[in-house]
Amino acid sequence: MQLLLSPKAGTKLYKIAIQLPLVAQKYPYLCLMQLQVQNSRAADIDTIFEFYDMAIAHQKKVFNKHWQGFSRALVETEVAENRQYKILIDGAVACVFAVTFNDELIWGARDHDSIYIHRIVTHPQFRGYSFVKEIIKWARDFAANNDIRFIRMDTWADNEKLLAYYTSCGFDYVGVVTMEKTDGLPKHYEGISLSLFEIAL
């Protein structure tokens, strides 16, 4: 992987080889594409909610739980604080995700020196591109420049498919937490148990 732009430039542009999932059987070769990780802007908020709607529809098809929607004010705050990101493939929005640096209600006393990754949503046309692994690469660079010691994620404790996928991406499974206080968190956190994952840097 070749880093094309300086991390200080605010945009990280990578050239990566990605096998196109939709044509891989017919054309079994790798296509060189440009992947960018950029901060989302106010103009992207409608797109972010379109991605959330697609994610909820998909969750309803494949799992017994789903997100309950998100407030626009939450996303507006994340955008204003540069905590909403998008992944572009050749200029098209392929994935969105959010980060935070404090997650005490979920992580308790372990909430320190971390970047927490939330709400990764991949557009259906780009499923299979391993964006979680690309987000981890981005997070490692971000952490190195910001004295961060852990990359962390959570998901529903009974989602065995995601549990297996996150560990295959390099996360360590570090236990289960049952949510008690959820003030300020999205509604789907109410009354659930979460599996916790981290990468120690």
C-alpha cells in the first residue's frame, strides 16, 4: 500500500488493490483503485442517514436486532467535531463510520487512551471490500499521531458472525458488558449486552 498524501493534509489517499466482488468470478484479477478516508462535512449528513437506513434494512434481514435510528443533532455534532468519516472509492462514498474518544458508559474504568469506532456502514455495492481492515489501518495512523493506545469497537453480544469477523480483522475479544446506564447513547443500546473488542497499540 502506498501512502500518497501526508497525514497532516487531513485526507489520506491510498492506492490499493481490491478484487471487485461483483465481477470477480468472471474477471479473476485485481483492479487498482483509489481509496480515500476523509472527514464528512455538513453536506454529507443526508448521505450518512441514507447509509443508516440501508444498514437498518439489512440488519432486519440478517439478524434479530437492528438500530433504532439516530438523531440528526448527534450526527451534526460528530461532523462539527470531525468525528464522522467517509471512505471514497474513486470518488464515490462507499462506507461511513464515526469515532469517539470517550465511551465510559460502555467501557467503564477502561475508558482511556482510546479511539472507539462506531456505526460502520458499507454501501451494498461495496460489500466485500474489507473496509474494517482499512479503517484499522487509518486508526493506527491516527493513534500514532495522537498518543492513543487502543483501537476499540463493540457489537451485540449474540452476533456471532460479527464477533468472528472482528477477531479475524485483528481485534482481541475482551469480554461482555450488559448495559445499565444508556443516557446519551442511541436507543438500540437500551437493555442489551455488548461484546467488546480492542487492538492494543
